Amino acid sequence: MQESFLHYLWQMQYFNKRELLTTAGETIEIFSLGVLNTDAGPDFANARIKIGQIGWVGSVEIHLLSSGWLDHHHDEDRGYDNVILHVVWQHDKVITRNDKTPLPTLELKGRVDATLINTYRQLINSSFSIPCQRSLPGVDHLIKLSMLEKALMQRLERKAEEVQMLYQQNRSNWEETFYQLLARNFGFKINAEPFFQLARLLPLKLLLKQADKQDQIEAMLFGQAGFLDASKGDDYYLKLRREHRLLTQKYSLQQNMMSKAQWRFLRLRPANFPSLRLAQLGSILHHHQNIFSAVRECENVTSLLQLFTVRPSYYWLNHYQFTKKSKNEEHALGKPSIENIIINTVVPVWVAYGKLSDEQSYIDRAVQVLQQLPAEENKITRAWKNVGMTPQTSFDSQALIELYNSFCQQKSCLNCAIGASLMRPLS
């Protein structure tokens, strides 16, 4: 058993309150259970309780054992002097306050429905990746829906906070921030970190100085990424190499170069090779030199799809790597890749921008776009399909990914509306 379960029992008042007594035999009446405290200090604040003939207003602290009070050194912390009731699963030791008076203690053992305890243990000890998957079909649809909305907003909040932190690091520059996040997204997990590192080492403001010449943008991107270190290659490769050497000297970029060894090609389809992704990114920056401003003006999925539907330069229409021609002659970003960029870059940035600028319309726009895009296909969404929850839109898939990662995998069933709905006493 975990203390979080006792917190849940107290918060929901899921225990027998008939003839409620302290371990010392005094009667207990609960008028207000208090407010859950997520910061330092006692677990529940501002509770109102009558013990014996005296009414108390103060905090409630919860432990598995009474001795937990001493184990956690609360006896040495004056922040716990206002605790009026100690709620424990099992009373194993009399605890006294600093003034030597006994701390009133309520023992819950024997007061909780055995079925509820058994359900809790089954969820916490489940070997399934989705702990409640056997019971899930019986959960009310509205409960599932409300939990998906909660999970999605939690995911958007967390991602927006990450965007805001990067925005602060970039000295409140939205264009630079969006460029770095867009670059990271072009790595599509496997090469996300090298792309992000490249964007940090090669500021957007330098790229924009050459933005009217696509080959020079490519020279800077490929050169700083470490792709132009060989002395031999085809004409286009050698041209970019010469351009890069001049630009490196012009902007003093010698110390900011990466190594080609940092980029991963193994087990990637050619369409996902970082070399082609760099060319596609360069093309977007060439055609949309104020990329964040362009994204900010988009109002729906159609306009976003059009914005990112950009063909790479002529050379990359039939190359995946330097000097190696491919059979295909169209290497523009595919629709699934653009949808991925919208979901993982545009949407979080819109939410962050809306919060910082106090414009709710951008947050609403982000949610609407998720509702318009098709659901993502990955191992997590497939796991949910197997238990009867098939996402229809990216709103659904993003919510299910968050639910899986932050609740199911963490066995945080007590904080999940679906899990909580399964843990109710029979009587």
C-alpha cells in the first residue's frame, strides 16, 4: 500500500465514519476534510474537525504508520505544529506534539471496503501496460472523454512551458525559438537532438542574411552539420563546400561545427535521412524567412499544410545523400511529416504564445487544429486500439499518448478519472 492511496481515501472520504474515534478513544466529527497541499508541509490544509468536545481548524497529515511522523522528522519541523489530526493506516506508536500532548490519530485499517482495497492492488500490481485494460470497456464514455480532455490539456501545458523556457533563453525572440523547435522536429526523434544542436549553433539571424540564396542556406546548414568535410564530391557538393568555407570565415563559425558522426542514418528509410531533412528545412527557411510570423497568421490546417508544402532545391529532388542519386524525383515533405510538424511544433508554440500574450484565440486555434488532423499511428495508439479506445483525431491520439505516459506507465491510477471511477466502495 502507498500513502497516495490513503490520500485518496481521505480526499474521497471512502472509509466507514460510523463511531469514528481516535486511537485514544475520543470521538471525531469531520466538517471539512481540508484542501490537498501539493507543496511542502502537511498533506491537507484548512481542515475543520471536532475531536471530543473541542473544534479544531488546521492541517491533516497522512502516513502508512504512525511512526512515519518520526521517520519523516516532522517532530523537528515547526511547519507541522498546526496538524490537528494524524490519519494512518495502522497505528504503531503514540506520537506527541512539541508541548508533549498526544497527537490525535485516526486509524483507517478495518474501516475501508475490502473490494476497494483489492481493486487498488490489482491496478497498482497490474502487469499490463494499461493497468485498467480489463475493466476499461465498462467505464462510462463521459468519464473517458473527460479524462482525455484533462490529459490533452496537461500535455499542452507541459509542452507550452518548455517552449516558454526556450523563448526566455532566446531573449524573447519568437522567430529564433520557433526555428530551433522546427529544426528539432525535423529530426523526427532519431535525429532530434543533432538538429536542435545545429539550430543552437547556427542562429537564424545568420541564415537570414543569406536567405535569398538557397544554395548559401544549404551551405551553412550542411557545413555546420559536418556534411561538407570531404575533399571530393560532385559539382554541387564542391560548390556548397566552397560557399561554406567563405561563410565560415565571414561569420567566424569555425568553433560551431558539428561532426557527421553525430547524425544517424542506420535503420532509417531514405526519406528520413538527415541529409534530405536538412535540405527540406533549408527550403522552408528560404521561402519563409519570417517563419514564426507566417505560422502565426495561419488559422487552420489547410493554411498550415500549404505553408510547409515546399519543394527542396533542384539537386535534392533526386538525391537522398550527396553524390548518390535516387530513383524518385519528388522529395518534398510528405503530408504525414507536415502533420507531425503541426502537432509537435506549431500547436505547442501557439499555446505558449497565447499564454504569454494573453490571447486565448491561439490556444483555441491549437485545439481546433488537433481536432482537424487525423490521429497519429504509433505503438501507444495501437495499444489503446487493442483495448477498444481508437483515436479518430490527433486531439485523441495526443491525449492518449499523455494518458499512457503520465498516468498508465506511472501507475497514477488515483489521479486518473478512469482509474478513480473503478475504485469506489460497494457500500
